[in-house]
Amino acid sequence: MKIIDKLALIMFSVIMLVISVIYVLVYFNVMDYELFLNGINSIFQNNPGKSIVLAVAIISILLSLKAILFEGDYEKKVKSMIQIKSEYGLLQIMPNTIENIAMIALSNYANISDVATKMQSKDDGIIINVNLSVLPDTNITELVDELQRVVKEKIETQTSAKVVEVNIVIRNVNKNKSVKEEIL
């Protein structure tokens, strides 16, 4: 969680705590309702008081909307990471780690170029999507079969994660091998 998110959460929590405590005190007649209303009226009659209340209200609304509508980057990453339980604890592997393992598995092939990988996490395992270009005179069917096997074996050997699919898209036939490689 980013520091700004932490500060916003703390601020929102304090505001809600104050409102809740005041409500409970008024409800149980620990705080006089008329005294509470007089205090609120005096705040609204004072220009700086109005501005502070307005600022707090706007901040509360914005924080509420942020919490409801926007999911943080960390939460997205956590949802897509692979979690493997062992007798010693939990292993968590981020998607970019799996994508890099696939890239390394593909790096030994001289007849492919412009390789890009992307991992998708599913309930029954992971899917690896690979986009690449091939050199002329490459037997694409044989190459794809071998690449799918190698990527699957490499990832499963290194991580114990179950690879359910390795999808390969041939983007182009390149005349020259390019060293340009990327992660989707």
C-alpha cells in the first residue's frame, strides 16, 4: 500500500471514529443533543469553521469514492500472483517472474525474435501467452510444439506451478534476427 493510501485510510478512519463516538454519546444521552447542535451551529456561523467542515466533508467523500471505485495496484498483483503452499509455508510468485522464466526458456532459439510473454492466472493453473516472430524457412508447426513444451517444462520445473496452456502467436516473419525482447 502506498504511503498516500495509508495516510488517506488513517484520516478517513479518524473522521469515521469521531462521528461514530459523537453519535453513540448523543444516543445514550452522555452528550446533550441540544449542546451538540449548538456546537455545530457555532461552527457553521464561524467562517473558518465552515471551511474546515467543508474541507473534511469533501475529503471524506473523495476517500469514500476512492475506496469504493479504485482497486490498488498491489491488490491487482496479489490476485494474479501464484501461491504455492508447502509444509514450511507459502511461496508467492509474481507474474513477471513467470514471464521472465518463459523468456529465458525461449532465449536459446536462434530462429525466433521479438519475443513477448504474458502470464494469466486461472483457478486450475497458469496460462502463458507468447508473441514472437520467426525467421524465414522456419517450420512453424514443429517450432511451436517444441517452444510450448520447453516453456511448460521450464516453468513447472522451476516453480512447481501447473501450466495449463502455452499459447503462441506468430506475429511476423523477420528477415533478420532482432534482439528486441519484451514482456507484454
